[in-house]
Amino acid sequence: MSNPAPDTRAMQASPRCGANTRAGGSCRAPALRGKRRCRMHGGAPKSGAPRRNRNARKHGQFTKVAIAERKRIQALLADARKLLQEMK
């Protein structure tokens, strides 16, 4: 005796993941309940990047001190260029 095929109508009718594949099509996996993405594209709990990117500015390039120093250097260079133009 063979078993009848499982009823897959509910899964077929469920909303699909809205992510795009590398081939340009849409992901065909079902979206998780209450989400717009499947488990592989960020719908799973605690998936994806952390809320705050703590690695983004560890180099210190955007601190107030570094920005002020760059502005002072730019002003000094502008004055030097102006002086060189006057000397010509």
C-alpha cells in the first residue's frame, strides 16, 4: 500500500519571501509567520546584523577632535596656496 501524498495546500497558499536571488528571481521559500522574509533571508529570530554597528567607527576618523584637526590642516593648506599664488 502506498501512502497518500501530504496535503501541501496550506504551504502553497502561504505568502512567499520577498528577497531577490542572485539569479534575479524571487525567493520561493515561505515567509515566516508575521514576517516578510523566510528563515534564510532574515526572518528567523535574532538573525541579521546587530542593532548598532559597533565596528563602524573604531578607527576614530570621525571623532570631533579628528574632524577639527582636518579642518585646521585644510585651512592651513588653503593659506599656503594663497601665499604661493601671491608670490608668483
